[in-house]
Amino acid sequence: MSSLLADIVGLAGSALFIAAFAYANVSKSLNKVWFNLANLAGAILLLISLSVSFNLAAFVLETVWGAIAAVGLVIAVRAKLRKPKA
């Protein structure tokens, strides 16, 4: 992957983080599935970009961020599946 493409992928991941953060701060009712999915996708995209320009601190941060988002996503999806439909 070229350095330019890695930067574009990383910027897309950053945009997802920013969008999720803004959404969480202005939403009256947080959709945890969307929030965690956006954070997980952002972490994955940033990890992909780090494969070209590696930085250990950023790698650790994105790995932990992605793991937290994945757990949150599983919990949110399970909660939606258990919720009775009206």
C-alpha cells in the first residue's frame, strides 16, 4: 500500500471517530450499535494505515480502542436481539 493510500485510509478512520464522538455528544438517544460500529471501523482503518507508517503508541491505542468497540458492539447487538418488539 502506498503512503498516500495509507494516509487516506487513516483519515477515513479518523473521520469515523470524529463523527461517532460528535454523534454521542449531540444525540438525545445514543444508538450503541452505530456508535460502536463506527468506532470499530475507525480503529480498523487506522490500524491498516499503521501497517505502512508504524507507530507503537498509536498501534496500542487503536488495538485497545477497537477491542472496546467490538465488545460494546456485541453487547449492543445482544441487547437489541433480546428486546421484545412492540
